Amino acid sequence: MQYNYLVVGAGLYGAVFAHEAKKAGKSVLVIDKRPNIAGNVYTEEIEGINVHKYGAHIFHTNNKKVWDYVTKFAEFNRFTNSPVANYKGELYSLPFNMYTFNKMWGVVTPEEAAEKIAQQREEITSEPKNLEEQAISLVGRDIYEKLIKGYTEKQWGRDCKELPSFIIKRLPVRLTFDNNYFNALYQGIPVGGYTQMVANMLEDIEVRLGVDYFDNKAEYDSLAEKVVYTGPIDAYFDFRLGTLEYRSVKFENEILDQPNFQGNAAVNYTDRETPWTRIIEHKWFEFGKDKNGNDIPKTVISREYSSEWKPGDEPYYPVNDEKNSTLYAEYKKLAEQENNIIFGGRLGEYKYYDMDAVIDAALAKAEEELS
């Protein structure tokens, strides 16, 4: 045994666990099949812009312990997520707030907005049976039709009447002029990008990239006393019970010879006809400045397309419906019978995790394991 821990996956969960193990005096090897560290939070510098290669990642948390932890590895700017919705050329503020209601109905006071929503919610008289009814019961038909329906159907590849109501249990409705999407005390983007932040976590730890664990699983297992596995749980068991489903996202990136494409980091396209769900303009995550504080003359945009996952695609969002949740529960039973292996992270636990929750879970597991 050369190492105390083999960590499979150099994303946030793996990097945090590896850092904590190294700090506790353990020997650690990290492997990842990608050619880069940082998993889905990987950022790549293009034209002086830190491009979020696997979709927009905006760090936000109310957990002071997690915030204090990440700020040891990076300085964070004060980026505030204020997305814009584009419905057939009409622009609306998100999350739903007084700017949205004024544009939608011409109302000016919170009282008028509340009254309008209340009137429209009356359409649903019984317990909502699907996502469409749930959304109307929360915000009314106008907002549902223009700002929820098309976007959600593109996101999930299904009609809103076929989607379960729990997906949209609550929608933030603010009767204030507050465009801050996340209701979080701490928020921002690491200055210099996420890749540098993860590199700082993995400092002085042996990392091997472009390495597929399953190509030589027995050999890798023999290198360490314990394995921390952050890949898909069904792949670990060679899909013996069946394949867990995901939604995937495809990106179409463009470098444009202009300083400003849309004036905002994120614009959601909420009509059904536009094929992409949103366009990200990466430079606005860092206020359009390069690392020396200069204005960047070009811009990089990414159009996002939601798709059904198929083997070979990048898995993004677990499909937490009844069928998949039941299958995961069976895989979890198998995982619990494994000795000397820890399953963690979004894929290892088949769970939709925000970044702060991943870090919190990795810290908790490291504490339990290393104390």
C-alpha cells in the first residue's frame, strides 16, 4: 500500500477530502479521467476571460463554516446573480419581483402585484397534480406561460403537465425591487477562476489526470488502504441493476470580436421555440475586467442546450423521480456492503448538490473519517 487514500475524481468533493486528509498527515493520490482538475467547476482562460467550461457556477451560501473554508483557497469577488429572462424579445427581471410584475402587468405597488397574483392563482382549485398546476397555483398563469413553461419544458424535455409538481414546490416571489437571485449571505466568484481555487486545495498532493479508474481498478485499489469514489455509483457496480438517468447539457461556445453581447452574465430564453435554455456571457462574472483590471475587448458566450443523457455524455442533473430514486436506493445498499470505500459527491450519491453543500458534505465525511 503506497497511499492511505485513493481519491477518484478531482472535483470539489474529491479535492476537499484530499486536502483534509493531507492536512491530517495522510498520503493521498488523486486520479481523474479528464485532462483537468476541478470537475464541473473547471474554468479555462480564453481571451483573458475565465470561461465556465461546464456551465455557470456562482458560489452562494449561508453556511459561514463553508464560506470561511473556501475563502482560504481563493479571494471571492462580490458578483451578484441577477439573471434576465427573454421571452420573444420581452425582457423580465428574475427572480420574480416588482420589476417583473411592473413589466408583466403595469402594476406599481406591492399591493397591486399581490392582488394580481392572487386573482390568477384562483384558477387552481384543488391539490396541484403536475408542475403546470403547481406553478399556476404559486404565481398565476401569465408568469407561468411566459417565464416558466417553455424554459422548464426545454430543461426537462417533457411537457409541464407530465412533470411532477414537487420540482417546483416553491418559487421565490418578492414584492420588492430586489434582483439578487440567491437569498444567500455570502456570494461571489473566485478571482482567477475555480480551477485555481481547486489547484490551491490540491497543492502538494499527487494528482494523475487522463486516468480512467475502471481501466485498472484492481491495480488502483491495491495502491491505497481506502478509496474515495466520486464517479457515478451505477458505473462502480458495472450497471448491474440498471442505469441511473440524468439530464445532460451541451454548450455551444463563441468568441465574439465585440466588448458586450448581452450586458449580463445570464439571460434565460423562456419561450419554447428558442432551442437553447440560456446564454452565458462569461466576462460579466468578473465585471468585464481581466486579471490586471483592464477592460476586455472581446467576449465569450455559451449557448446552453438541455438534453436527455445517454452513455458517453456528461451527466449533470440526477432525474430524481420515483423510478430512479428506487434504483439508487438499491445501489446504495450495495455501496454500504463495500469495505474501505467512500461514495461521495453529486454522482457518487446521485444527488443534486449546490457547491456549498458538496463542500460541507466532504468536510463532514473527512471529519468523521480522520478524527
